[in-house]
Amino acid sequence: MENKTKGKLCALIVIVILSSCSPVYVPAPTKSSSGTDTSIPSQTTLPSCTTNNSTSTSFSSSVTETPLPTELTIVPPLDPAQVIEQEEIKAIIEQYFDIYYQVLSTSPPAAFEEKGFGDLISDLPEARDFEEIEIAKLQVQAKYWELNKFRYTDYNHSLEYDNFTFDQEKNQVTVYLLDRAEGVQEISIERNPNDPRVTHLEFRHIFTLHKESEGWKIVSDSYFDSWWQQFRKPGATKEDILSAIDAKMKKLIQTPTPEQ
């Protein structure tokens, strides 16, 4: 009888001791993108038990958590053929801007109204519409600049290319770029011949080019300066734009040319 009582007492003591222990924490496993179990618990805690003599014994193992490797974004290199084509496209756009700035200078290209941008422009109908409108716009701007002595006597510009988007099905490319220009205008030299003020301008352009038998040709150049704000109204057709430009030009022609 005494042995049974002692046995029950020991079992009770064991139950009390175990009930005072902290539970073991095991973090749930995580899986990487490859499906491999990569969980590493930041801390694994074994039971911490308190006995009647108030002596606490704690077992712990700390492991520094290593972050999972992030997925790298790899930009594929350009096709060698596309690299060559980009250089050809840049050359075409640069020639276009050479004419553009000459029109606004004191040494404009001869017969710009008839020749326009020459063989830089595509034969597509939309390209011819673009060129007709752009020629008219630059002419009226040049006339205004002449009357107000805004024409460039000296200038330079640089192109910063943002992106080339090729459409193989349409044989087209869209080019996003920033044009930065600085120049000395007639009025600046008149006001201060020894130290004329330099004018700085920059505009974003979106070019569309079409690949033809002779190479890349310009279809359009979209940008939005103060002159296009006057003429490109919402819903305006090509005829509306040309009519507005023509009306502006007639007013300027009636304005006396300033004395040289």
C-alpha cells in the first residue's frame, strides 16, 4: 500500500514539472520558388522548466536568419542587327534636326517650302501629311522669329535617346528622345554684342520611322511647343491646322520687316 502511494506521488510530481515547461516553438516551413524547403528558424527554444527550488534552466540556440536570394532581372542584350539599325535611325533623326534648326536660323536652307526634309521622309500617306504640316508650322515660326529678331545666329543641340520600340510586323520603330538646344539669337547680340545671352530650350519628341527599301524613313515627329499649342486643337483636322497656320502667316506678312 505504501509503495502504491509513493508511486502515485512521483507521477503527480512529474506531471506538475512538465506542466510548468514552456512549449517548443517550431516555425512553419516555407518554400522557395524552386519548391525547396528553405525555412531556417531564427530561434529554436527548448523547454524552460521551473522547479520547486526556483532554479531556472533555459536552453536556446540562436541562428542568424539568412535572407532568401532575390530574383534578378536580366535585360537581354540587343540583337547585333538592332544595334546597327539604331545607329542608322539616329543618323536619320540627326539630319532631320539639322534642317529643323537651319530653318530657324539666319541661314535657312534654300527652297525649304519645296524641298522640305527631302528623302528623310517616308512615302507613306501619313508621312506626307506630317511633312506638309511641319513645313507650314516651321515657316510661320521662322517668319515670326525674323520679325522679332529671334532667329539663331549660332546654336548647337544634343539628343538624349530614351527608348527604341521596334514593331517587326509593321516594319516600324518608335523612338523616344529629349532634344536639348542652346543658341544665341539676333536680339541678344543686338542688346549685348560682347556678351549675348544664350537661350536654352528642350523638348521631348516621339518619332515614328518606317523601314523601306532605301532604309529607315521618318513617318512623324510628335512634340508640343508653344506653336503647336496654337494650332493643334482637340479634334482639329489637317485642313484645320493648315488653315490656322495660313491665317497666322498672312498677318505676319503684313507686318513690316524690322530694319537691319
